[in-house]
Amino acid sequence: MLDPKLMDEPARMAALERYEVLDTPGEASFDRITDLVRSILDVPISAVSLVDADRQWFKSIAGLDARQTARDIAFCAHTISQRGPMVVTDAREDARFRDNPLVTGDPNIRSYAGIPLETPDGYNIGSLCAIDTVPRQFNPGQIAILQSLAALVVEQLELRRIAERDHLTGALTRRAFLGEMNRAIALFERHQRPASLLLFDIDHFKRINDSHGHPVGDQVIHGIARLCTGLRRPSDSLGRLGGEEFGILLPETCREDAARAAQRFCEAIAATEISGAPPLRATASFGVAELRADWPTSESWLAVADMALYEAKRSGRNRIAVARHDASHAA
């Protein structure tokens, strides 16, 4: 009987994108799982492989120096087309893989066991796999262990997704927002795709807390975050970076368009009455920085935007400042 979710590629890709994990740095929780697979199954290579539109990308890979491969040569691209384990005992004897460059050349794959990474809503977004360079059988006990560890990978992805949202505002946490910035940097380095960062904080926020109390301060933070969420494009990311400081990541956006967007956000915040007891108005100051090769890390890019934000505050607040192309940074 056909399984429609195994054939719905747009929905599968949407399920993968919800995790916002592609092109993020390595994480110990996933590396521990691939290390366990190598140790328990006695294989030289193990990977947490996520199957993107045209590539497989490794969230974790142990025993091989690679970050991704083309999807059309990926064993894991076959694994996601089924519900159960996929086992290849000798790739040179398997018509699907005997001419595969990963078999005929490095890393000389001969045997493979992969478990689909099935999301709670039933989509296979990748696999946890064990790879050997010699033909071999994987016994039922080993497959059962691999299945348990694959379930743990999905659990870690779910926990990671939940932990990436700030409880007060619903915005991305600082960690998650830096992950989005790292993805934008990877796209810039690989395909020269532009991106810009808006960094802002609420003006005189300490005065609001001191005058009205922290619950009212929380109402202001929540109200401004909700306003910015409504104003941003679907492709933009809003993050709470700490206290009253926020970031908005604008993909496919150059410096001039980012400055115009920052001005719209700035004016909208100043014009909005935030409901509460009592209702309040607040303003925010913005720093704008387009991504450039001169600041190729999230920390250096943030530092440049922070310099522009400082200039906006020094110049009187409730305004924007744009980082110069020749700006230096401290990171």
C-alpha cells in the first residue's frame, strides 16, 4: 500500500525546514550519537544525514572529513523513501550502488545500514547510518540499536527546536538566531547571496522598569516583539539577543533596502501604543549592517551592527544608523 507521505517531497522539505538545522555548526549531542554508532556497531563511519533538495548535509559525521554530498549519489536518499531500515551488505553487488562514486572511489563504501529519521508528523528528513568499507551483515540486534539511536536523533532535533524560542516573545533565542546568521554566512560564501542584519534595543528601558515595574517592562518587550513579528517578511528572522535587545535577519537584502526596512520598524514602534496597565509608548534605536567578507563570522557581523546601534543611541535614540563598508570590528 502506497504511503503518501513518502512521496510528498514539498511537505517533506517543509518538515525539514521547520527544524532550521541545515548549515548549523556541529553539536555535541549529535556527535555523541555518531560516536556511539561507530563504537557499538564497530564501523569506521557514521553520520546523521539530512536530505536537502539537491544534497545530503551532515549534522554530524564521524570517521569522514565531509560536510555534504550531492543527493543523487547519497545512500541516505534511498533510505528516506521507505519506513524501515535500509541495509546494503555489499554495495559492489547492488545494482543501485555498484557504479556510485562513493563506492568506486573514496570513501569506498561496501556496506551500509540506515534508519530513516521520521518526524512526529511522519516525514523522513534524513537518516542515521552506519557505513563500513568491507562487506558485512548487520544483525537484528545491531539494527535495533541503530533504530533506538535514530529515535534519539529525532528527539534531539525536537528538543533543539523547542529550545530555540524565547518563552516571553516567541522570537528565536540568541543561540538560534546566531544559527540563522551562520546559515546566511554560508549562503553568502557559497553563492554570494546578500543578507543584512538589523540590531535594535528599546530606548530607556531601565527607566520603564524602574517607573512601572518589571511586569510592565515584559509587556513592552512582548508588544514590540509581536509588532516586529507582524511587520517582518516570512523569510526574515526575529531573535531576542538578551534583555531588551533584538536582531532581525533580512536575507536577500542589500544595505540600502535594509536601511529602509529599519526605518519602517523604527517608525512603527514609535507610533504604537502598547496595551497594558497603563498603556505605554516606547521607541527603539537600530544599527544596520550588510554582510560582507570583512566580517565572516556571526560574532564579527554582530559587532559591526552593534557599533552602528551605538552610533544611533549616541546620536539621540529613536533612529537608525548604518554601518559603513569600511567599519572595523572587535571580534
